Amino acid sequence: MMTDEQVYGAVVEWWRKRGIPPSVRDVASMLGVSTSTAHRHLRSLADAGAVHMPKGTHRCIEPVGRFAVIGGRIHELGPVS
């Protein structure tokens, strides 16, 4: 079963490797799921504030802030003290 954490990891990996935002179709292809499944998880991540997905754009899925997947869960990273 696909998790939000796996989808977030795919978005970050795409950015890191290519330097451009992925599309929903790119994320779906990376993970071997349908575009509707990828979109559902991306919308959940957007609602949680982990990614930004402007409406009406095709390739603008951006990680927001500083998040990391640690132990299979998404964590927001704060400033280092």
C-alpha cells in the first residue's frame, strides 16, 4: 500500500536528481501507481503543508520548508541550535 511518506520521498528524489519539479504523472510513474493514486497522496501532503501544488499547473509540485522522511514518517526539520 502506498503511503504519503513514499510519495514525498519520490518528490524530493525527483527534485534532487533533475532540479525541476515533477508532475503528478512523473510521481505516479516513479512509484508504479495510477495518477489518481499519486494525486490523492499529493493532495494529502499539500493539505499537511509538506508540498505546494498550485492549481492549474502541470509541473509545480514543490517540497515546502524542510521536511525529511525518517523511519518511514515525514518530519518537519526545525532550526539547528
